[in-house]
Amino acid sequence: MTLETWRSLTPEQARRRLRDGYTGTTSGWCDGWAQANLLAVPREQAFDLMLFAQRNPKACPLLDVFDPGARSSARFQGDITTDLPAYRVYERGELVAEKTEVTGLWRDDLVAFLFGCSFSFERALTEAGIEMRHTTAGRTVPMYRTTIACEPAGVFSSSMVVSMRGVPASRVPDAVRICARYPAVHGAPVHIGDPASIGITDLDTPDWGDPPVLRDGDVPVFWACGVTPQAMVMESRPEFAIAHAPGRMAITDIREADLITP
Amino acid sequence: MTLETWRSLTPEQARRRLRDGYTGTTSGWCDGWAQANLLAVPREQAFDLMLFAQRNPKACPLLDVFDPGARSSARFQGDITTDLPAYRVYERGELVAEKTEVTGLWRDDLVAFLFGCSFSFERALTEAGIEMRHTTAGRTVPMYRTTIACEPAGVFSSSMVVSMRGVPASRVPDAVRICARYPAVHGAPVHIGDPASIGITDLDTPDWGDPPVLRDGDVPVFWACGVTPQAMVMESRPEFAIAHAPGRMAITDIREADLITP
């Protein structure tokens, strides 16, 4: 199947293909439909996670929260335990397994949280003529731990993880303006320019993803990143958690058009 | 003290006066600062309430959630048990008391939720030249139960409560456009025109507040209302809950300017 085919799939069609064994990235799939970061935690920690998301909406923009034990919702009408390409399983903050389905690991007390994903604003930026350098180069966006503290909530605390994209200086205001209209997918950037002042010592060695692509005249622009919830799991060590594998997202039944503010 | 004085108070000054015994409405107080609906429930029900708010953002736009037992937060730097003019206390959904402070009733497991309030968008409409008829007439806005179902969450379910304002037909699009930019204070209207189609049989007998003021050429415009959480308490009957008394709101340290979407 080509990228053109993936692009035009409905969420239902895409989830069927993912259920049937595709394990790669979902970047570029299902034009117009929002993809989402997954984090599932036991009911015992679910209130604290929801509080953490409420207090840190840029890093953890909540798209949906399932009923405890539920595998689907009105906004994700598939099976959350099979319909992502790959999953990461954490026990007490340690990554213990990467799986292509987690049906056997699902528990009646697990609460699935779906957080907005940068794919949606990247599409908007590309349509505005702001090239996504990493996409053109066939790379994953670089992601970094920072010294920006998230506001803690109950058992959860974390520093913010950011993604970085090089943007021509003249287009930085447009990038801010466009993304600000998508608060449900991380919103406006959190930092523009000097990486050192948010604790990034070497831009060429990201903590997740590939090294950056920066052209002459590019300014490094930093957005709050959906990997923050996984960094939080590693730091706060809840008993059990299941997340998506990086780049292998949940494809939702939420239209991207519904995520734009007026 | 005159309305002009109230208008120019800081949140800290206003809360001190409320703590010292003022029990009237806070309408018109503290220009530029957001006021909020209060609902506090035991930790046991707090996750379900947060889920209900997440699923019903127009009726329950979350401005802040305190830590369990806490009486203040970064966004409300007062004492939530003394700094509102009046409170309503519910046991198993029954209104059992109206109090001017609830310090003795506060519990270590209570979680305070602050929801956005229509005062903020009313100010924006008034500044745009759309008269708030009820304010001019010295009345409380009329509020109605409807047949619009909120999406249930855990132990909580409710129909939506709406407020109604008469708006000249030519200004209805402006009213929608302006309020849409305030998703944190109920956002765009949920219904325009025919009251019967959302289950309101008699516009002149609201369920809360005063009878409406409608001028010739006005269209009735309906917004999701912050009384919905109290209707939900009456319907879902949690063991214990404390809410603000109607019109007697929590004055927060959140600037209204920070609630406008770009």
C-alpha cells in the first residue's frame, strides 16, 4: 500500500489494517482525522493523571478518556488493545515489553487516556507552506527532555518533553499563529530560539527521535510533546501503564476540523 | 460600596470583603478577572466528575481542580471555604443547607472543582454593544432544564441546564462569534430560537433565576449553564457535595484575557 492509499483511509478502515498486523508509523494516515497518544493507567491513578492533564494542557491535551476497563469510546470506535501498530508496557516506570497487541494485558480497572498529537498541527503548517524538514528527510521529529517543570498532580510529576522543528525566521510568527488555533494538539510553541535556556545542551542528540534538520536561517521552535506522559510514567513509576509506541498512534473518530478554535 | 468600587477590586481584595461577611451577588465584581462556579465532591466521586466535565465541556468548562482536601490553588489563592458570599450543601442530592461559610463542613477528601461562568462572556458581549437585558433590568438571567442530554460519566448523568438571553436578530451572529472564543466559559450558544425543541415549554417560568426580558425583534439564544453541575448533583445523588449559591461565585486569580482563544 502506498502513502496515498493510507492518506485516504477512513479511521475504521485504518484500524482494521492495523489490527491485521501493520506495525509501522501512522504518520500521514487518514487525512482529516486526529491521531492520538495513548496512556492507560489503573483507575487508582486515573484521577491524578486527569488532574495532571488539566494542569498541563500543552503537554497533555486531553482528547478523550474511556470508562474504566473500556476498550472503545464514542471518539475511538475501535479496540484500543489491538488497533494501534505497537504498544509499550511499563511496570513501576520500567519499560518491560513492546507488543503489537495488548488484549491479554488489559484489565477491568485500566483507564485509557487519548492525548492530542502533533501530526494534526504539522498538517496545518505544511498546508501553510511551512515545510516539515524531518518529514521531507524521512526522519522522526527530534524530542528532548527540558528543564521546564510540569505542574505536579497527586503521584505524578515530570519535566516537559518538547519536539523541535526548524522554521524559517520569517515564518515563525505564522507557525505560532496557526498552532495557537489547535490547543487540543499541543497549541502554540512553548519556546522559540536558544535551546540552552530550556536545558537542551546538544540539539544534535535528541532524547527520542532522529537528529534535527535545520537549514540556514531556520530558528529552532519547540512545542510541548505527547511523549511527556511517558516521561512522567518513567519518573513517577505507577504500578502499571500501557502506552503507544512512538509514532504508532491511535487513529480516532475525531475530525481535525473540530479541533480548531474559532 | 458602589458597583464602581467592586468593579475595580483585585481578586485578593474582593475575597477579603466576601470573607468579612458580604453575601450578595458577585456580578460586576473585579473587572478582568474570571469568576467561577464551585462544586466540591468527595475524592471517591472526583474522577467521575472530572470525566463528566471532560465529556461535557460546554456545560462544565473546567477552570481548575484543587488537590484533595485543599482549600486553595495557584488559580484561587484564597480560602474556598470562606471566600464565596454563600454556599449550598447537598447530601445524597438533597439541598440540606445554605451557608455563608463551610469551614466546619470541609473534609480532607473533598475535591473542589471550579467551572467557568457566564459573567466573563457577558462582559465581552456588553463591550460589543449587545445589551444584557436582564442586567439592565436588575434581574438574574433565566435558566431552564432542557431535554439536551449530557454524556454520562460513571455515577454522574444529567440533562443540560441552559441560560437564555434575548439578542436582536441582527446581532445573533456576533454573539455566536464572540462567545465561541471563550470555550472556558461555556463557549458558543447551544441553541438559537424555538425553546420547545429543547424541551422548554414556557419561557416565562424559568427553573432558576428571573423571568426573561425580551424586546421586539429579539431571538432567544441559549447557552450551556454552570448550574448544570448542581442539577447533576440533584439527579445523581452523590453522598456529599458543596456548591456556590446561584450568582455568588468564586473570584479567581485567572485573567479573563487568558481565557480567549487566539
